[in-house]
Amino acid sequence: MSLGIGVIGAGVMGADHVRIIAGEVARAHVVAVCDANRARAETAAAETGARVIPDPFALIADAAVEAVVIASPDETHADYALACIAACKPVLCEKPLAPTQAEALRIVEAEQGGGRRLVQVGFMRRFDPSYEDIRARLVAGDLGAALLLHCVHRNAGAPPSFTAAMSITSAAVHEFDVARWLLGTEIKNIQVFKSGTRRSGAMHDPLLVLLQTDRGPLVDIEVFMNARYGYDIRTELVCERGTLTMAPPVDATIRRDGVQSFPFAADWRLRFAHAYRRQMQAFVDSIANGRPVGANAWDGLVATAIAEAGIAALASGRAETIALPERPGFYG
Ligand code: ISE
């Protein structure tokens, strides 16, 4: 049996998901693709033999579409996720689940109302072997309790239209999810410090973000969108009896002319290639075995809530509290 997947959005991430499903995932195939730009949808579909269905809601309703991947612009995610829930079709939604907590709550409520877990949010780092290893070693307990989590999130470059708020909603949001998942705790408040460099009216780069957690460990995050030299994600977890540091994700180091070096990935698709593939395989398998995996709709809501508070903190310069509704028992 092979699961028929419809992919909404054929831009950078959507086209990558199509390629991954078609070439790297077992027991699934792409049946339909849609994109506001028809030519882009056709290019992605042509590589897999899938149909182009121009209307995303028609794609969700199509009988051959058994599960959906949402990789369209952020502001469209909530409407498509709600339509998937209404059609009772499992959905892997790229982050953010929704741009606002209010919209994310509608998804959480709709999913609960239907009584079945259908939504997985594309926080792919939960499927990255290096994060999995750090988490497993923390859970094993030999190093004692976690005290501090240091995160570095550097992109080679961001488009000129990028804003500091987007550094939070698009980049730091991964660290918010990682922090909750690794530390097994909620985030109480967030403070954002701007560096002196201002590239345009709405861009401050880098940012330094501080999170206080319910259980005590502190989290600091450097978000640097124009680091120039490559895509560089680093994590160090400081515990009571030692530290856990993410090793550089390289296949080989180079020694030449008295220098040892290794190349950086150009962007997240290369750095997290294994994670994206494993995430998609886990999504497909979870539908077959009825055991949902990865970040759920509640995790998506919380990440959005932290990002919203982060935008407020960017403006106020103060620590902003993260206000959440009570966690529904539905999400365990
Ligand atoms: C991008 O949108 C992503 O989702 C990547 O995972 C992240 O690392 C990058 O900073 C974002 O711009």
C-alpha cells in the first residue's frame, strides 16, 4: 500500500517535499500538487507524475489525496489545516502552524472536536539525529539536570525584505520548539536584545533572545540572518555534571596546507536533509500505524505564542510573559 499525498505549495520547501516523497520515502507517493504559480506546480508535478490541482481546497477534497503537506505561504496555513481536519485527512504543516495564537487555537479546537489527532507540524529538528542524541543523553540522566541551553542560529543571508520580526517567527521559532522538546519544560517569558547593526528600518541583525523556563534552565539564542559564511546551527546543553555539544554535521574534514576545515551547508535543506526525510517517513508511518509523531497542533500553538510574545519583546525591550490557554488533555 502506498499513501497518496497532496502537496500545497511548490516553492522552495514544497518542491523539496515533493522530491523527498517521490525519491526518499517508502510507502508514499505524490498524487497532486498545487501552487498559486501554476508553472511552478507543473514543474514539481512533472517530476513525479502527479496531477496539478490548482485550487488547494479541491486538492484537499480530492478522493486520491489521502494526506496533505502544507508548504504554502505562512498566512495560508491555518485555513488549509482547518480544511484538512474537516475532511478528516492527516496533514503535515510547515511551521508556523498559524501566524497568530488565535488562529492556532482554532486548529487545536477543531482537531479536538473531531476527536482524532491529524496535525503534525514541520518542526523537523525533532527528527535530526544530533538533536535526538542530545535529548536521549539528557533523558538518560547521567549528566544531571539541564542548567543552560545555548543556541546559535545563523543563516548565510536573508532577503533585503527580511525583518527582525521575521527573524523570530521564521528562524528563532525552531529554537523555541527545540528548547521545549529538549528540556521538557514550558517557556515562561522572552526577552529580545537588538545588536547595534541595523540593516534597514525593520531589520536588526543579529538578535539575542533569552528565554526563562518553568523548570529553571535558561535558554539563550543568537539569531543572525546574514552571517555570510554559511548556514550554521549550534547547540550546547550545560548540565549539572557535564555538557552536551552538537557535533558539526560533516561527512569529512579537510586537512590542507596546514589547516583543518570543513564545509558548511548553504541552507537548512542541506543541513537538515536527514531530518526532513525522516520527518516525512515518520509522518507516513504514523498514518499507517495510527500513532502520531513529531510536534502536534498544541506544540504549533505554543511556538506561535512564544513568537508573538517575542515580537512584543522586540518592541518593548522588556521580558514578555507567554500567556497560554490550559493545555488540553487531548494532547497528552
Ligand atoms: C527558514 O525559514 C527555516 O525554516 C529554516 O529552518 C531556518 O533555519 C531559517 O532560519 C529560516 O529562514
